[in-house]
Amino acid sequence: MHFVSRRTRLSRAVVATCGVAALLAASAMADAGSAAAEPRSPGSTPAREGAVITVTTAKVGAPGNPSVGVVPFTDAIYRSCADAPPTSSDCLMVGGVRYPYEIGQLEVTVEQWVAFLNTVDPEGRNRLGLYDETESSSAWPKYGQINLSAGARNGSHYSVAYPQWANKPYGFANFLRAARFVNSLYNGRLISERAGSSGGFNYVTYQVRLSARTERGMYDLARPNTTRAHDSGFVVPSQDEWIKAAYYDPRGGGTYSYWKYPTNPGVFGDGDATAPSPTVLNPTTGDVTNAATQPLASYLADGLPAPSWCPGQVPPEACSTVNPIGLDPIAYAALFQGSLGTVGQARTVSPWGTLDQGGNAVEWTDTITAPPFGLNSARVWRRLHGGISNAPAYQMWPTAVGLQPQDNVFYNHTYPWLGIRIGVIGDLKPGKS
């Protein structure tokens, strides 16, 4: 890709994916080589049998919808890249999907991720690198979601750090972690499938017994550039699937039938004037307290504090100063403002009935992309979307086509806003094992 100003646009690209300043951005672009190897849901069963989790998806129809042209991180969309400014050689066509599919109504929660960890790593040895010590409440009091106890019984080594975290998005995902979670679903046993509707949207609720098999399934993780291996099953959504679910309005609203935000049509070209209102979080629970204000999303609005909370069990001083990166309190306060709110509580839906595709946690797609500026890299880069609670409104635009290495180990240590939303393609049948 070529940018008008390489340094300025690269900085925007990293912020749009990551939402933090230069300290993290510099590491994100370092080609340090590939990573080393390889919440308890309601009604879950012991991990040795495979935990049972429930996931709800929104059905996305209108197959064959038109794509639109986007120039990364600009405030406009086009019917086609031929309509984009002549200098916009980095224009992409996005959002068109030729088949019906499903996408998670919500992000994968900490509770669901803990169920997965205890299923695939019942001995708590972390051989696949699915957990980092900075995810613990002791290492990172404000952002630590999950604790690992060496002395616990098998199948119970991982636990939600505090009850308030159970229904927050899991926030320390890289693509390989997301793919392993999807493989566990794909290889698992589909116990039940229930279709329903609410608010004019169609949903499907699946009950799945997770499998301990993570290395093959929908994705073959022996291949760094793995793509979908099957035509039916659970997936990490593609960039086009994600964008369509977030922005494409089958009723023709917005611009060329695309919204500017996953929460409301907005107006392209007006900056953040028609952005949703920012959430306000309960300071000790992370629950959204202003859901009556609509449309609503968790992001850093200009001139306002970021949505933020810290578990009430943690002393305030620890919340504001203790961090695993060794930052002094002033730098820490500047770089780490926003927090993840409870999933779904903002209540504002996308054109297809999903929640939280704008703000809260940025989410992985399985779309592979070239490294920025032709960087010579042995690593595989993939697209992410959605903005975060620690970054401005433009992160939520459809033009915010961020990218990151799929195995960025540095972010596993330092970045608490990287989430997962699952998808479904084809037909799933109860009883599949």
C-alpha cells in the first residue's frame, strides 16, 4: 500500500488497530520473527469431558450485496475504487459477501475463554501459549482477567480473576488464539441449535461441547498462512463478513447502503459529529450505566474521559499504578485509559442485530493482507476491525482497515483490548462430533 504521508498514515493505521501511542506502535511494526509453538459457561461440565458453552449468532442475509471502496482511515466511501481520488492507490473494495452466513451477536467472553482453556489445557501447562502471566489480576490489577493456579485440580487451573470479568470480552487474543478457539468449537460436539428472532433480527443459539483438539479443524495451524479448510462450520469472520455485519444496511440506509458506524448511519465527511455517544461504566463493575442514551459505543470521545473501571476488590492505588510494563504512573495513565465494558450492555445494534462491533475490543478477522509498505516480513499479517474503548471515533469507521502480525507476542504481554467474535458458514447439524 502507498500512503500520502507514510509516517502519519502508518501511525493512524497502528492506532486504528491498537489504540495506544508510540510505545506499543513501534513494537507492533517490529519484525521480530514468529511466535514460538505451539469462563466457565452456565451449565458447563467438567473440562476433562469438554466444557459446554453457549454462543448466539446473528444471521446475515442479502447474499451478493455490493462492496464499497475505502481508502484506509479516511472519512469517505465510494461506489468503487474508480471513484476514489486518483492519488488513492491503496483503495480497497470491502463488504460484499455472496453467501448467507452468521456472526457472533457478542464477542467471546472471559468466561467462555476460561472454559476453553480448562478444556484444552486441563493440566495448566500452557504448552500452546494460550495464556500470559500479564493476564493475571496480580500482574495487572486493572486489566488482569484470568488467573492460573498451579495447585488447582486438573481442569480447573484457569479461573476468572474477579466475577466482574466473566461477561467482559476476552481481551488478550492474537489470531492464533482465535483460530484455536474456533477449532475447538469446530471439533466439538454440537448439542443443540435453536433459531429465534428479536427486534426484527434473526438469531441462532448453539450449545457446543468444546474439544481439546485445537491444531486442526477449520484452520490447520501447521501452516502459518492457514485459511479455511471447510465449507461449513465455525470460523473467524473474514474482513468482508465482519464489515457487512457491522455496516451494510439491507434497507438502503446510510451511504451506498453502508453506515459510518456499526451503531448508526452517521454522515461521511463530518468527522466525529455524528458518532455515537460514549459509554459510561460503573467504576467498580464495568457495567454500562447510560444505556438509555442511544446510539452508544465504548470509545474515547474527544474531550471526555475514556470509559474506565477497575474491580472493586482492587485498591485504587494498584489500579492506577501497577502494570507489567514498568511504566511510571503518568505514562501509564496516558497510555492505558479505556476499559472493556460488559458485553451487550450498550444495547445499540448493527444493521443485522450484532452488539459491540463499534468500540470495546478490536476484533480479529481471518483475512490475510500484505505487510505495510511492502515490509519484507516472514510473518503473516491479518486484518482487524472495530475500534476500542481506548481510541477515537474514527477507529469505528469502515475505512479503519487495521492490520497486525497474527502472532504479535509483545501484544500478548501489553495489549488488553484484542478480542474475538466467531462466525458460522454453511449448515451446522446437532450431533456433529
